[in-house]
Amino acid sequence: MRPSKREPDEMRAVSFERGFSKHAEGSCLVRFGDTHVLCTASLEERVPPWLRNSGQGWVTAEYGMLPRSTGDRMRREASSGKQGGRTLEIQRLIGRSLRSVVDLQALGERQITVDCDVIQADGGTRTAAITGGFIALSDCLSWMEARQMVSRDKVLKDHVAAISCGIYNGTPVLDLDYPEDSAAETDANFVMTGKGGIVEIQGTAEGEPFSEDEFAALMGLARKGITKLVDMQKMAIS
């Protein structure tokens, strides 16, 4: 039995609150159960130096956890003068995931930065950030389209979403919360597009190595979860 009493293939309650930030071109407060992440998309009329005069745009991401997003207060990374390795890894993953469904040429020489700030953490913060970050990005592009800057449908090639899976007490399960994530024998994160393309898979055995059959079971759960998340994204955006 899972600590949350959910079925193995049952996700936590997921919701998207669009337009959460008054000032951002696109924003979304995404909730995966008790994990809450604020995603904001900001447009800049510039690109990194290595893209100047290329006619190509850029989509990047930043990620951070607020001091009391967890049980004990964590120190702000800004106070230590640098970001930790985990933070850098996650924000690069978010950026890669969002760029996988963006036509950078159609965006033009502009940069969109998607900031993902974890307000409350209960497992799966990176997957929630990718899933909600897509909605913030989509709304930013709609803002641009309303000003005749781009065609949203030409820039966005597909949806992208992410979900965690793992083996808990010998059973493959979908969408791990913190009690499961901290005790899982295997945990993995899957990033996929709406058309079923695989963007990235991160999987680790915390104890005994997992088998190919177990990996296939996790993949099946992930596809089921991401299909549902993409359907929810489409409903939220429409």
C-alpha cells in the first residue's frame, strides 16, 4: 500500500492556475498534490551573445526552492554566492525540455526565460516545473501573438510534460510524493512530448538494480501519466 493510499497507476491531484503573476508575459501556478511551483515566462528582445545575428531565438530556465518550501528552512543559494549542483542540473533539464518543442527560428531573435520557483515541495518538483513551465511558455507566446510578434502555433511544435515513477515496496508506481521518493528502491523522471516522443529519462536504482521488465513497467506508467497531463494542459490552455 502506498503511503497516500493511491493505486499504483494513480497520480496526485494536478491543477494549473494560469495568469498567477500580474507582471509576467506568461505564468502558471502548478500543483502536483502538495508540491506547488510558480512558473513565470519573461520575454526579452535579446539573445545570448553566441546567437546574435543568427535569426534564432532561445528558451532557457531558472529553478529555485524557497527557504520554507521544505520541512526545515533551507538557506537561499544567493546568500552563498552560487547555485548548487542539483539546482543547475534541474534548470538545465527544464530548459532542454521546453526547447524540445519550440521552433527557435520561428521565435526570432528573442529570449524567453521560464523561472520555476518551488513554493512547497513534496516530491516531483522538477516534473511539476516542466509541466507548468510549458503552460507559462505557451501563454507568453499567446501574449506575443496578440501583439503580432509571432504565431504561437508556428513556434510551439508540440506539448511537453514530465512525471516521476519509481519502484516502491517492490511495486512500480506513478507520481512519487516525498515519502515514496525518499524510500523508493528505484526512482525515475520521464519527459515526453504530446506525440509520445521521449525527451529525457533519468532513472536510478537506490538499492538493487532494476530489471528491463521493471523499466518497461515504469515506462508504461509514465506514458499513461504524461498522456493525462498533456490532456490537462490542452484543457487549461483552451
